[in-house]
Amino acid sequence: MHFTLPFSSWLILLATLFMWSGNWIVARAVRDDIAPGIATAGRILVVLAILLPFTLKGLRQKLPALSRGEWAILAALGFTAGGPHMAVQWLGLHYTTATSGILYLSSTPIFILLFALPLGERIGPKQWIGVLISLCGVATIATQGSLARLSSLSFNIGDMMALGSMIMFAAYTVLLRVRRFALDIVELLVMVCVAGLLFMLPWVAVELALGAKVQINTAGALAILYSALCSQLLAYLGWSHVVMRMGAGLAGVTMHLMPAMGVGLAALFLREYPAWFHFAGIALILAGVAISSGKVNIRKLASEERMR
């Protein structure tokens, strides 16, 4: 079967990946202007203010029918992607560069594979080899290519937070596979934001107790707006559009364009230039992902997605 994607969908795909990549640059640029928890809570409130009027009626009808287990899954989705995930990412960028942080994006498929084990996903020898190679790539970036750092476990805390953010997003992706409640895409986004906001309240309380800035300057306000409108709202809708037409399998492969976009944006706007260990690390991560997933047959993926 011949697979073609409309030019407009390719533009939406590239714009979506570009906006997600740009979020790392924005977070790094304003790290001294706004606290991570306040920025994350502000982003959630902006998205909710836009979407709640369109979803309130549907949510009132559907939420009472959710079981206790479904509420638990919804809470887990909110924890892994609604708020703490982004706050950890923004906090990590206080201690590491946007270049290092965004390269960890390519490790996400490996963690998705590991988190799928409890769901019955079988990992063969080839997949385990791929996992180990990718983890070597992660260690190369985290230790800046220094074996001395590896032996002393003196990883950069910012790198660990960026990696933790990717692990949380991988868990979110796996949780999406087990959800069964009848919420549409926009309703689900609203509930993930609501749950995420609840999880962020203790974080914000701690920041305020420690003297975080309450007054938001222009740079902080613009960062919140960008993160809310571009990274969460428009990118989420754009990704949904692309996945519906391209399929989840093939769309997921395109996420590996983000590290290249992010490194370019970091060099252009932040003057953060990649070092040799960045290239070595990303090469190992991508090699591990390729080994774990096997060869990607674009035509076969497209055909399978259309048959679903």
C-alpha cells in the first residue's frame, strides 16, 4: 500500500515538534525569572481557562460514571504528565544545559519498553541489548564522558531531573494504553491538567515558603504563555492530528527529530554548543532504540495503523 501524508500534516508535525523543542529553550532562558512550580501551575491555569468552557458539560455527564480504578489511572496520568513532569524538567534546567536535557528525549522509547513489562510486553535478548546500549548513551551525557564521574556516581543533578522527566512521560505513555474511560482528547487533557494542578499545590507551597518570587516579570509571563499555548495546547492538538493520520508507531519515530531541533535552538538562542560527549551519547541512545525496535518499515506501519 502506498503511504502519503498531506503536506499540511507534515507542516503540523514539524510545528508540533518545534514547539515542544522550544519549551526546553524557554525554560532554560527564564530559569532565574520564575520558579518552576509557579511556572507549571500558571501554564495549567491558562490551559484550563481556555478549555474548561468547552468541556464542562461533557465532563459533568461522564465523570460520575468513572470507577475507583479509573480515577486512580486518571490521577496517575495527572502526576506523570499534568504538572510534576514539567516542573521537574524546568527545575532540572537550573542545573544543566538545554542541550544536555533535550537529548534525553530519545531515551523515552527505552523506558516505555521497560514500563510495558508489567502489561505483558515481552523483551527478548535483542531488546535488552538495545536497552543497555541506550543506557550507556544516557550515562555518557550525564557524566560528560568521564569514567571518573561514573565511578563516583557524581552525575549532574540537572541531568538526572531531565532524565526523570522523560521517565515520567514514558510512564504516562504506557498509562494511556490501559485507560478505558470514555473521555475525548480535549476532556482528557482538561482532567490531566486538573489532577496535575492538585499535585502541584504542595510544590508551589514549598516554593512560596522558601521565598520564591510571587511577582512575575515580563519574561516569566511570556514563558508561561508559550508553555501553555504552544507546548501544551497547540502541540497536543497538533500531535493528535498527526497520530490520527500517520499512526502512533510512525509518529513516534519522528520524535527523534526533537533533539536535533533542540540542539540547534540552544546554539542559536542560548549559545550552548554541543560537546563531543553529546554526539557520542545521542549516537548510543539512537543505536539502542534502533536495535530494540528493529527496522522501521514505513509502509507496513502505515498499513497497520489504517487497518485498526
